[in-house]
Amino acid sequence: MTLDVKAKIQTHCWIITLNPSSESVRRLLTDLAAQGVTAEVIAGVDGRKGMPSLQPGERLARAKMRWRHLCELNASEVGCYLAHLRALRRAHEAGVDRICILEDDVELEPAFATVIAELEQLPEDVEMIRLMALKVRKRKIVKTLADGVHQLVRPERGCLGTQGYLINRAGMEKVLRHGSTIFEPIDKLYDHFWEYGLRVFGVEPHVLWEIAGTSAVIKSNVARARVAPWLYWFYPVGKFFRSVRRHWHLRRHRDQFYPAEKPGSRPGQTERMKL
């Protein structure tokens, strides 16, 4: 039986872009409409020409950046971060129950809308679902979806990337509360879910993939400036204690994350995926 996605889909998609007239955005809007998904283009935050201005409640924690990552975020990374943060704030302030955030460099799988229609019916404790990932991690299979092909999974570690995800109000609130102080890239904020209790899930096979190309975001760890020498000594200590906290979180919630294993095959088409 074919699912009538146009009758089922309630969640809107917001496409974050710096170039709303690009061919990739037009194609993505067309593909979403063809699958019965309502979509809107929202402006990204451009950090390519300098550090973006902050809005009330947003703060750059430069010292924390240095001791956690041995570098400071550059302007394009901060712009990417702010684009996602402000999209979630806008959705939350508008009273939206759930939003699908997409970046403009993705392609949809044919089952995208069918899967979203089921994911949006999941309980409120499923706060964020990443629709693709750049890193394959061990994960617990939570349930098989109605199509018998896709599965809801719970990764034990962060799986990189913000190309597409579904997030509800509870998830928005946690991200906005913890993430308004900026000290790491936005995907790392989601990867470090255990620091602020964000309940992050994934879907396999992935329902979208990243178009191969050059990202507009320049990584801060490329040709980064050196930080104070003592931070290179302190960094492993901080990393050790964060690891202890992560393992303690996994142990406290063991039934939610285990048994876990890596998928037996590639869960998506993204070329940059790290196995």
C-alpha cells in the first residue's frame, strides 16, 4: 500500500542557504514539493567576509574554544552555527512543535517524505533525529519503521554533520539553553548531546545525502593559529574528563544505547562518510 504523504506530512522543512536563487535550492524545493513536503527558504548567516554580529543572548566563549579545541572558530564556522541556532530560536518562538532543518547541499532519497511522516509521530522523548551522518558509529536499533526498510537508531557517539535533521520543541529548548554560548562547531554541539541531555537518534538507511562539492564553511583547524603553550598540556586532561563524563552518561542510560553495533553496510550515499 502506498502512503499518501500529502495527507500525512505535518512537519515543515526550512532550507538554510546563503544563495536562495541557486540551482541546488530550486531543485531541493521542487523535490520536496513533489513528495508533498511544505518547505521554506531561510537566510543563512554569512561569515565569509568577517565575523558575524551577535544578537542578544548569543556569546562567543573564546577561552573555552581554545582549551577545548586548541583553536578559535573562524567567521564562517560561527556563521554556520548562528544560522542553525537562529532557525531553532525562530521555530521555537513561533510555537512550532517540530521542524525539519536542511542545508542547501543535499539530495533527497525517494522515501524521504514517507519516513518523515512516520518519524513525526514518534514520542516526545525522541527529540532530534539526524537524517544523514558523516561518521558511521555503533548504534542501537530502536525500531524498524513501517516500510520494513528504514530503522530508527540511537548512536552511542556523535556522528558529525548538520545537513539534515528533525527536531522537536524539547530538543530546541535544550539546544537554545546550552548552545547560545558558542565554543565549538554546530555539529559538535549536537555530537556532544550527553553534556546537556539532548536525546539524539538517527535513521538508517539515510533519507538524504550530501552533494559532493566544496563547503562554504572553512574549518578552523586548517592552518590554525597556535594557542598558548600551556593549553597543549591541559588539553588531554580536559579531553580525558569529557570522556569520563560521556562514558558515565552511557552507563547511566545503558538500556537506551545498548546493545550497539555498526551497520553491516554503508547506510547512505554521502561520499565523505567516514566508516
